[in-house]
Amino acid sequence: MMSPSIASITAASAFGGAAFLLTAIARPAYVSAQRKLTLALSTAKKSRPLASRIDALGPVAGSAEHIARLLRSQLICASIIGALTVTLMVANPSTTSILAGGVAIAGAWQLPLITARRIETARCTSVDRELTSALGEIVMGVEAGLTFESVINFYSQRHATPLSTEFAHLSQLLQAGRTRREAIAELSRRNPTQIVRSFAAAIEQNQTLGTPLAAVLRKQAETTRRHRRQAAETRAAAVSMKMIFPTVFCILPLLMIVVVGPAIVRLMEVL
């Protein structure tokens, strides 16, 4: 058995060595990985790890800089957890600690991916929710005589939200000479959600058939609000099913204790 002083000195030495290796190796590895990522993004075929990072970041943030930043976060998290795991294994080596350390390192490697995926999902949800309300403002602007481009530009200047950012990007594409159909297709690619796709389909229908844009957008606003109301009703109906587990396993046992408990105590006293 190792004495506590020797174990602590060994653990401190291992932690210092891990920190030195992280400082000496992580920076060159990060620079090399960033170059490889930039080269891989410029080619048509992408590897599976790169595709998973692009999928986690989404079409908006899936650039070489953001992917390299995500890789750096993965390396930092895995290195920190790895150093702590080595320290604990040196102090108390066992098969359980080795397995737990491996699981912790794998979880630390996946944590930035999970966080990035949640951020992208929250952004898409925010865009969907805001677009449902913004359609009314767009319809009023178009009916007032403004063009679709002017309404989008005005909305992006008045608000500071994910949807206004997408509308600002849409306005930049239109000002750069892209057609309305191409700009709307880019908006749908950057935000692959049902409401944005329906909005893009409505604009494309107006471009193809030449129908009044205000009428198309008003119909789209009514359809979107109806879908949003139906989705809220569906979530509300699912609440009763979700309440079965806490009711059966958490509330009912407490009620049984409160109601039946005093009777059982009195019966035991009588007997």
C-alpha cells in the first residue's frame, strides 16, 4: 500500500505532466486539425466526424472557423477530464476507476457536440415561433404598398432576433444580385423547419403563378397559426399521459401514507 504522502505526490506529478502535455501538444494539434478541417470543407466528400460536427452546428454555423472552435472545445474538455481521471486512477487504481474514466472521457468528448446541437435546435425553434408572429407584420407592410424586399429589410433593422438575422442575410443576398427565388431557397436551406419551408413555398408559388403576394402571405399566416395551435393542443393532450408516472409513483404513495398511515398506527396500538 502506498502512503498518503507518496500517493498525493504521485497524483500531483501526474496532473502536472498531463498539463504540460496539454500545453505542448494541444496547440499544434489544434492548428493541424484546423487546416485539415478547412481542406476537408473545400472538398465534396466529408468524413463521418466532420459530418457529425456540421450536423451539430447546423447550416448557419457550419463554417471552418466554427468547426475548428468546436474541435478545440472537444479537445479541452476531453483533456481536462482525462487529466483528472489519470490523477484519480493513480491515487486509487482499479478496474472500476479505469472504466469510469473511459466513460467520463467519452462523455466529455461528446458534450460540446450535444451543446451545439441543442443551441441549433433552440435557434430553429425560435425562428419558427417568431416567423408565425412576423407574418402578420409582413402582410401589413405588403398591403401598405411596400415591396417584399423593403419589408424584410425594415424588419431586420427593427429587431435583434434569430429571424431578423436570417432576414438580414436574405436582404444581403438580394442586394448582391441574387434573385428572390434563390434567396428564399437559401433561407430554407439555412433553416430546415416546417414553417420556414412553407413560407419559402408560398413565396415560390407567388413567383411562379404571379398571384398577389399579400393574399398568399395572409393565407400562409392563417395556415401557420392553425398549425401552431394544433401543435399546442397536441402537447397539451400529451401532458395527461406524462403525468401518469409521477402520479402513480410519487403522489399516490404519499396519499396512501397520509390517509392509511394513521389508521395503521391506531390498529397497531389496539393490538
